[in-house]
Amino acid sequence: MVSQSSSCRPKQAAELLGVGNATLWRWAKQRPDFPKPRRLSLRCTVFDTSEILAWRDAQVSGKGATQ
């Protein structure tokens, strides 16, 4: 059985994290521990939902880098 991870568009990822789109993109660019976006096509970029949630949980538990 092949496991498929779900992905979400940047707006949905920002909503999951409780931040705006600009903050999401800034974190993606500046924070080395932040999940990297995946470009599906020229106009379609997604984030792995499980990676976003794991990163968020790591921040809450204090394991992530602070900025």
C-alpha cells in the first residue's frame, strides 16, 4: 500500500498556522527549519500538510528554532 501525503495551497497552510500569506512566504525563505514549498507547475505551489503540522507542533513544544 502506497501512502499519499496530502498537500495544501499556501493560503491553506497560512490558515493552519494562523498567519498571513506574507508571513508564510517569509518563513519559507528565511527559516531553515520551515517546510519547503513544492512547485507543481508554474502557477501552482503546495506545502505538505503533515510537514506543516509537524513544524507547528515542534514550535509549540519548544523544539523549533525561535525568531
